[in-house]
Amino acid sequence: MKPQRIAVIGAGIVGVATARALVEDGHAVTVLERRGSLAAEGSFAPAGLLAPGALALGGPVASLVDPPPVPGLAGRWQRWRATREGRTQRRREQMARLALESQAVLGRWFDREALPYEHSAGVGLRIADEAGRARLEAALAAQPLAAAGSRFLDREAWRAGEPDLAPDAPGSGLLFWPGAEMVNVRQIAQQLREQAEARGARFLFGIEVQAVEPGRPLTLHWLEQDTHNHGSPAGARPGGRSPAPPERSAPPPRQFDAVVLCSGAAAPLLPGPALPLVREAGLSLTLPLRDPDRGPVRGLIDADGALMIARLGDRLRVAGLWHRPTGDGQPPKALVERLYRAAQRDFPSVTQTDRGQIWAGIHLGFADGLPRIGASESPGLWLNLGHGRAGWALACGSAQRLADALAGRDPAGRHAADALSAAAA
């Protein structure tokens, strides 16, 4: 396919990965981001879970990977029908397969470049007791994707691999996926940006796209901040004072052969009815380790507490606690306290609790939990958005699928039959 001029709107992990996949095909890619730096919103400090088995499992980890429930009687009816008709399990399988593709793509990009990133290799799901293990065994028997590569660890084996785990930490053992990991998502976004730029991509920050004018080519109208696109964080100011609204100017319109929407915030640019995106907030607490030789070795999923714990370099991160965003944007105090308690319960005395950093990020997804990937009904306008809670786990795989679709490649007839296509929107 002839190389195209492509605009990618959104520089979260999905947008950056999409740019990386597109430049691999020789396209001239320009990434447009409304904030002052990349991965500044939902990709800044999430748990970074990449565990296809956990996505496939559902059940005990549903609160961490499933879409938010629709409230009320309509929501209960919707969930009952989805379960009865097998749609819930099919959705989890689709997400798990896309996460497996993400692992393969990420491994290819980083093996080729030999770039390191902070991560916890191997992820375990805490098992409360023997009854919980029996339920997991039954679930694994029914879901081969969840069982693949997994093994059970009893409490003794778990503690042997986690010398700093508290002696009274709850749980009788783990369901362990050695090939899964928890990673520093923002660091990977920065490294993928460097890879994309080395292949000719451009990243422009402080850009608010106003309209996509249809035609051949497409015409983009935007406003840009007077920051000269240095990529400084949006709203940064000494002392934590609220910055004055940035001055904006309207440069001449730019033309592109294709435009890819990789941010839920850009969804209003799509003609027609608004996409039914659901807003959710996730929390994380990041604590410096007192001693770089201490702390968690593996990633830990605490499904009962709706939390994940991982070591990232010389820090410990506790993340999860999905909730509806508050009006003032501040995380509920009770949820923040739960993050601190979880860190102290499982890994006491290994962190500097007085230096904790709290992050709250907004994620946009669809009620069925599946992203929309592929061509929209508007010629030249493509979608790769709505990844919700599983954004990082699906990012690299969805980027490759988008690049394949744009190039007319259809591995094993995947796009014709896959419900993750944009047509499902």
C-alpha cells in the first residue's frame, strides 16, 4: 500500500502504540495531543497489568477487568442476558486474544530495540482459601485461555518467592501466570515515542482538534497552545497554583490522507450520534522503597480488594479501585486510605509511606468492555478507542490490528469476523 499522511489524535499509550505500528508500514505519522505531554491522562500511572489469562478468567478478577455495570433494573437485565447468551465469556476471550497479540507485538518491538522497562515479571492472583481454589480450578477447566501457562502455588511456595511478604498477609496461595507482567506504562509510552520518532513520526502537544473536514484528503482544523510544542506537562506551575488558561492560536488547516481517533476525548469529532462511552476513574498509590533490594518480586492481584500491587523499579505501586468520577475530580478519601492499608498489610516497612504519590485517571470505555478498532463510516476516519480498564493490556495489539486494517491486511480473516471492529460501534 502507498504510504499515507496520517494524523493520530491522542498520545496516551494507545495513540503512541498506534503511531509506532503505522510508521513501521512507512506512513508519515503526526500525533496530536491536547495535553502538554504524552501519557498525561489515563496512561500516567495505572497498574500496568498485561495478563491475558486474567482477562479470560473473569469471575474473581471481574471487578478489575470487566466494564462498569449499567445501574438499575435495565443493567441487571442486560447482565443476565449477556451471561445466559454466552456473550460475557466471548467478550473475555476476545480481550484475552487481543492481549496475547499485545504481548507478541510488544516483545517484537522491544526485543528488536533491546530497550528495558520497569516491570514485575509474573503475576499471581491471591486465593483466599481451599474453597476459592476449587472454584478457580472449575473456572480454569472451562476457560483454556485462562489456564494456559498458569500454575497454582501454595502459601509456602508463594512466601518462598516473596521474602518480604507479611507473615500474616491473607491468602492460602496464588494462581500464578509466569508470562504475565505489570509494567510502568508511561515509561513504555515514552520509549515507543522514541522508536516512532526515529522512524519519522512527529508529536505535537497542546493541540485541540476542532474539526475533521471530510474529503479526499481530510482537512484538520485545530487550536494550539503558545508552548512551542516543547512537551511540558499541561498545567505545570511551581507551588501547585492553578495556571492561567493558555493562549491559543489557530494555525492554517492541515490535510491528511487518514485520521485515527485514539482518545475518547476526540470521539465528538466522529460524525453522527455520539459514541456511548462510559467514564470511569481508577486510582493508584506509588511509594518509594526504603531499600531497593526489598519489596515485591511478582505482581499481585487482590481481587477481593479490587487492587493490584507491583514493584516498578525502586517503587511500589498499588492500583485499582474503579469508581465513578466525582464532580471535583478528587479521589474519595476512603479509597485513598484503602490503597495505603493494602501496601502496609502485604508489604509492611518496605516503603516510605510519607512520600506517597496519589494518581487518579479517567478511562473511557464501552458498556460491553470492547474497544472499537478499524474504519468508521466516514471515509478516511479510523477508530482505535474505548479500551476502558484494559487499555494498556490491549494497546499494542489494537495498534497492530489498526495498522493491518488500514493497509488492507487481514490475517486469517480476523477483521471480517472480529467484534472488536469499528462496525460494532
